[in-house]
Amino acid sequence: MKVLIVDLGSRMNKTGGQARVAAQLYMGLRRRFDTYYLGYETEYIEGKKDANAILLKRSAALGLGVRKSRVSEWLPVRMGYSLIVTRNMLGLGIGKNELAERVAKIKPDVVIANSMQDMVLLKYLKDCGIRFKSVYVDHGTISTNVKSYFSKEAIPLTLGSGINALGSRDALRKFFGFFDMNVALNEKHKESIARFTKKVTCIPNGVEVRAGKNKKVEDALRKRYGLDKTDFVVLYLGRLFERQKNVSTLIRAFNRIKGEKVKLVIAGEGPSAGDYENLAKGNRNIVLTGGLKDAEIDAMYGVANVFVLPSNWEGFPVTVLEAAAHGLPIIISKSIMLSEYAIGKKHPIAFDTKSPDDLKMRILELCRDAEKRRAATEFSAKLAKKYDMRKMLDSYADLLQNV
């Protein structure tokens, strides 16, 4: 069986959970199927010597770089971008006819889509006479955040996908109905998708528990970013996109911490980077690294003492599992707490999503209390074991054979 993993969403970000999952599926399923990748180069897929990876070129001319201005968040700009660029597949870095020819040569049996933008491509490929089954992996953006037809979250779907719909609910019904199967990352999102289609299942993300640490890379990161081994390092790793990630609350919490040897590392790229730099200006205990290479990402978990994810919404964030696999205590916002995280009666430490003071308190509790750190580390080890990546890949393999 030939399986094509598509991730046009990686055009905006070289790192992040969505790109990580696409890479996991591409490389992890190749032991069972002939897998191919169509998307952009990420820190997880370089593809320089990989004949099965169709790597597209990012187009800076259309403002598709990883760092954008706040103008791109204006509603009229997003509407125009979706109508003109997304719907017409402009700025892909390859002509759509050439792209269809390359996919036709693969002759995929199943195509796995990882973003809303992928549907436009899949529709075009089918219009070109290419036949395949399709699976959509919902990373949490559509199933929970499309509230109205012209909301910022809805526009890439309602205007960008080319769906003719009578309102947002009709657009969702037609979107999920387009695919032969939809994958939700948690049961709550599965219930949301089930309102629009019966073709839905739940497969949580997984993580590979890696043995050992790369002390050489860790030491290089400490030196580069001024992190002493006696510092208590708090890590955020992910997209810098305020509307979803809520990193401003984390920065405000840190701006209120005084007299402690605590440092915050914010690793990632995105349109909110400039805003975060301004918010953190003057605080020498806050470091923004920009994007990191895959080996550096892995090592940064080793440098950190605790991981924080303050998001307003998520699907099943890979970064939480990666932090758990590295034995880090985890603090997450209450907005993204999932029943799937429960191990017995225990959950990750949670804070009020919009409260810098509550987050500050949770951070300082872990900094000052060795017993709480030990208990949180023990919980993380169990969480990583619960969501071993092999279980995820087994579930996808079963799905692909029966779709």
C-alpha cells in the first residue's frame, strides 16, 4: 500500500506539533507501507536525500515566512488571503499542474491530510482524475474553534476551502464529509466532529522515549543563551501565535517573579514573536531563541527543569508528551486539560488560563519544593509510557488497512 502524508500547514512553521506528527507518520509507517511526504522542509523532515519526499519551496513573496507582521491577523487581510491565495493554491512553491503530475506518478492508495489547506489540494487532485482514499487528522483547530462563518479560525475553511456552504455548521459538515475518515486526537474533539459525520475515530498522539542525553549540545545551548547550571529553567516550546498559544500570560507571569534564580526560555517561531520580544524587553531572565534544530529541541528539554504550555486550545499537544518523555514536570492551562492525561487520580499541574499570578505561583511551587518536582517527574514518566508512539503507529496502520 502507498500512503502519502500531506502537510501544507508546514509552510508557516518549521516546527510544531502538526509538523512533528506528519513526520512521525511518514517515517514511522514506512516499516509497514510505502510512505511519501508532500509539504515543506521542517526540522523533522529535511529530505535532501529522500526520494520519497516532495519538498515545496516556501514563498516569502506572499508573506508565507515563519515571521509575519500583525497586519496578517487583520480580518480583511485574512479574508482576502483565504479567498485569493489559499483557494487558488497560490504560493505553494510549485505549479499545481506539476504537483498533480508528481502525485499521479506515486499513485497513492491513501492520502493523510494534516491541515485545512490540504483539502483544497486533495479536491484538485481528485478533479484531475487521481483516485485515493483520504484521512484527515484534526489537530484541534477545526473541531472546536469554528464558531461563526467569518471568525478568524473559520475563514481558512469557509472562504479558503472553496466549500459552498450555508453557514459554518454546513461548512463543517461538508468539510468532514469530504474525507473517508477523520481522526480526532482526543475524545472531546471526537464528539465535536461526530456532530457532523459518523466517519470519525480517535487516535491520540504518541512519543518516542529516547535514551540518554546529548550533554555536548546541552552545554552549547546553555552557553549560547546564558543559562547557568544553577538556574531553574522554565521552557515553552512551540509556535509563537498568541491567539492560540497565550504565551503573553507566561511572560507576564515571569515579569512578576522577583529575587529568584529562575529563567524562561521561549523557543519557536511565529507571527507573535515581535510582540513577545516587546513584552519581555528589559527582563534578562527571559530568552527568546527563535527556531531550533531538531537536535537542539531535544537538548533544550534536557536543559529545562519544567515545561509550560499556556495555550487557549490544543488537540493533543506533542510538546507535552515530549516534555514528559524527558522527565520534565509539566504545567498546562486549564483550557487544555484532557481526561486522557489522567493516570489514576493524578493529572498535570494546571493554572487558570488568563491568570499570570496563578501561573507564577505554580512555577515557584515547583522551583521551591523538591518533593513536588519529584512527584511531577514521576507522573511525566508514566504519561510518556501511556502514549508510546508505537501504540499510535499501530492504530494508524489498522485504520489505513480498513479505510
